[in-house]
Amino acid sequence: MNKPIRKAVLPVAGLGTRFLPATKAVPKEMLTVVDRPALQHVVEEAREAGIEHFVFVTGRNKSVIEDHFDMAYELEDTLKRRGKEKEFAALMADLPKAGATSFTRQQAPLGLGHAVWCARDIVGDEPFAVLLPDMITMGSKTRQSRCLAQCVAAYERHGGNIIAVEEVPWEETHQYGIVSVGRDYGDTFEITGMVEKPPKGTAPSNLYITGRYILLPEIFAILDKGETGAGGEIQLTDGMIKLMAQAPFHGVRFDGRTYDCGMKLGFLTANVAFALARPDIAPPLREELKRLLGTN
Ligand code: UTP
């Protein structure tokens, strides 16, 4: 039987340069999608997939993330005294269990592979999930479950390492990590290769790595070597390519949509999509959008 996936690593130490000046003093993972930080959407996704322990790899100027996942005594007390029971209950429901979070610092943003490696002692010798917190996912209408839950289902079926993918237009493949497809099962498939940002016209498929992974702990010994790749960074993809020689990788065609909140367009689209999925906001928002687009 496959070991259960109990821990998730959330690397939040990046600089968010594509989102300046918003990210000058506020971590990009704390920018709000509708009414909660992007990072909270991701933690909710992880919880839904059965994750029990959240390992945040943080950096300088990110202490607000720690505060967000802690009690806020004065606020909670004020809410109670003012009879704001609903708001208080919502805050309590979101609060991770005591001891269910760990925070470690990356010290310098040396790349995603390095950020994941920083979590090695907290993760220990068990398979674990990685969620890129600037990517937020919404399950399709039929499937509903978000991306990590679909990855865990694939892990239960195949074991080994799992990577979530989604289609991109062929002409955009050079901007992403792309996988090669081996034996195909439809919603899942064997991964036979990976390439980070392939030159135009050379991508082996149009399936890009979206930012949800289940990895075996053997990845840490590989990342331990600190080898740098594209952009002089320690790349997670390079580590995974090496791990492919030791252990199988399967891809999950995510049944839903991933929004890249590290980019302005993805962030704005996510806000509209998540608001339209909320029955309390969707009807008036639809009217506003029609007005803005001049179709009313
Ligand atoms: P990105 O490359 O999208 O994030 O990394 P970034 O570096 O913050 O963004 P830009 O390019 O400067 O705008 C994906 C995720 O990995 C984390 C980031 O915080 C982000 O959530 N990351 C990246 C780290 O934790 N450490 C790193 O060294 C690099």
C-alpha cells in the first residue's frame, strides 16, 4: 500500500517581481482573490485533499503569512463582543489546528528546487505534496474537486511521483515546464520526460506543469547537490528529471482550471472566476460586468 500523503510544502519565498509594486511590502501570496488571500485558497485545496500538516517555506518580509494562519486574539475578542458570530465562526473554521503548520526560511530565493529542499527536515522520509501558492485551481463543474485531490487520487492508483498538467496553446509552450506522454490512461498517463521552457517548436507536448506535485522523499538527496539550471536557479524540474531515473512519474490531466496569480491577467481572471462561482456575489457582479463590457 502507498504511504498516505500527510504533508504539503508551500514555497512562498519568491520576490514576486512580476507583480511590483503590489508586492513591494505585501507578499504576492497574500493578494486577495475575492475575499481571502490566494494562499488561503491553496491551503483549503490542500486540506480538501487530506493534508494534515502545512510546511511554509518563507523568506524576508513574509511574516504576515505566519500571522494569517495564527489566532488574532484582539480581533477575535472584538468580533465576539460585537456579536459578529458569523465572522468569528468563519475565522475559527479557517484556522489550522495547533501544531499543523511549520515555517522555515529559504534565506535567499535560489529557486523552487532550493525552496522545496529547505523543507527536507520537516517533511522527513515520506512522500509529500508541493503546491505553488500563486497558482490557484478550481475543479470543473462535473468533478468539482480541486487539483491536489485529483493528484492524490492518481497517487493512490499509481504510487510514485505525480505531476498535475494542463493544456496550453502550442505557441506558448516555450514559457512553461512541459512533459512527454508515455502510456496513456486518459485522465492520467506515464511521464517519460520533462523539459523546462523548451525552445519554440520543440515541445514534446502541449501539457504544462501547473504547480501541484506529489513527490517521493528521494528528491531531497538529489536537490542536496545544489546543482543550478535555467536562470542560475536550483530548478525543481531538473531534480525531478533526475528522480525519473529511479522512480516512476505519472501526469494528471487536471479536470478544472488553474489560474496563475503571479501574473496580472491570471490574477484578475481568477478574481472574476471565483466571484462568479459565489452565489452571494455572482448575480450583481454579472450585471456589473455586462455594464463594463457595454452589453447592457
Ligand atoms: P515564481 O518564479 O512564480 O515566483 O515561483 P517569484 O520568483 O516570486 O515570481 P517573479 O517571477 O519574481 O514574479 C513560483 C513559486 O515558488 C516560490 C514563489 O514564492 C512562488 O510561490 N519560490 C520561487 C520560492 O519560494 N523560492 C524561490 O527561490 C523561487
